Amino acid sequence: MATQEPETNSLVTTEVSSDGTGRESRPDETVVSTRDLDVYYGSDQALDRVDIEIPEHKVTAIIGPSGCGKSTFLRCINRMNDQIDVCRIDGDLSFHGKNVYDDDVDPVALRRKIGMVFQKPNPFPKSIRDNVAYGLNIQGFDGDIDARVEEALKGAALWDEVKDQLDSSGLDLSGGQQQRLCIARAIAPDPEVILMDEPTSALDPVAASKIEDLIDELVEEYTVIIVTHNMQQAARISDKTAVFLTGGQLVEFDDTAEIFENPDDQRVEDYITGKFG
């Protein structure tokens, strides 16, 4: 899924080089950043002056109690909140330094670069092949679609389980398989960032563990930003953790080990130790 050549589109130019081992070497740079980000639903404020710099090719976990703005923040990144009429967004949210809310940014093109996986698996009532190829067909992909479908299913650790039933409905798969199918659908158009909104909360522990293992593999190719209510999960799978608390405030953002072992803010320690939330 990765590319060896510089890639140019209307949103971003990314240069990739080799580190001498055949693997790609990228600078550890910011991919998503916000400055004074406020979000309102009507008169209700969901996010309050959020400043953050999210590094590429890392797993960033977003944690905090219910109603603190975690999912709102995630949906801002690829402009999913555009679909909510009463939502108003102030401040700056940039992807590779470009404000995604500028008038010249095409939200559809943005979502090709920033894919999303939702809390509940949502495969389309189509075949497994057509589910994965959906985004490719929408964008007019003129390459070998079957090869890209296979590559995406392998990237989602699902190919071996479904390679002989690609014409079967995606709805016939188990819950965990459906979620991995949705991940395959998200990565098929070759995005840079994958947003995940509590992707394991509707799954049993075995299926959830497979998704966690998959995230560890995906970060080799993509930047992963995941909202989770499960603090143990955040501690297991993420490199960086952002803690949102009531009122939509980003209280602390740091390396995951620091957040869980030595947080700066007493409110973060209280939340992690279960004193509230």
C-alpha cells in the first residue's frame, strides 16, 4: 500500500526515502495539528480551544469520560461534522500544514487521505469484493481493482479467511471479520491517516485482540488516531495519548507511558485511577 515515489495531490506533498534496509524512512513530523479549535453544536460547546500536534506513523489514543468531545474531535479531522447542520467550527485544524476547513479544500479528496472506521462495523449490503472496492470505484481508480482488493484484505489480516468467498455478502461475516472488512475498505484507497472511533467496543475479546494486533501492523504504513473508552487498550496499543475531560478541554497530551505513569495534571491522574469518569 505504501509508495516509493513522492506523491502529490491537492492537499499534500509527501516525500519518502529509503533508510538503506529497503524499508521507508520518514521524518517524525506532525501530520495533524490544531490551534484554538472550538466546536459548537448550536449553543453547546463540545470542544474548547484544543491545541495538539499529532505525529505521523504513530498510534495516538484519545481517551476521556463520555461526553468530553473525543468523537467530535475525531470527526473534525476529516470533516465528518460537515454533515451536522448545527455544528460550527472555529480555529485551525491542519493536515500537513494545510487548514482542512479552507474554502479550497475538497472534503471528498480529504477523506481519501484520511479514512475512518466506526464503532459498529458497517459493511455495505454488497459482496466482500465490492465492499473493499467501493472507494476505489467512487474515485475512478483505473488500476487492477482485484489486486488492490487483495492487498487491502491482506493489510486488514482478513485475506486468508475470505479469499474463497469474495462474492459472498460482507454481512455474512462475523462481527470481528466485518470490522476488519471495514478496515480493508478504509485502506484500499491508500490513505495516510486512519481514524478509528472505538473500533473494538462492539466486539468480543478475541475479535478485539485481533484488531489491536492489526493496529500494531497498520502503523507501519499509516498514522492511526483512535478513540477508546478502554484505558488498558490505550496503554497497550498507543504511542501517544491525549486526555480530554468534561467541557471539551484537552487536558494533557504526551507519550503514553508518561500519561499513565507520571501525568502532569492531577485531574488526569484522578481519571486514570478511577476517582471520576
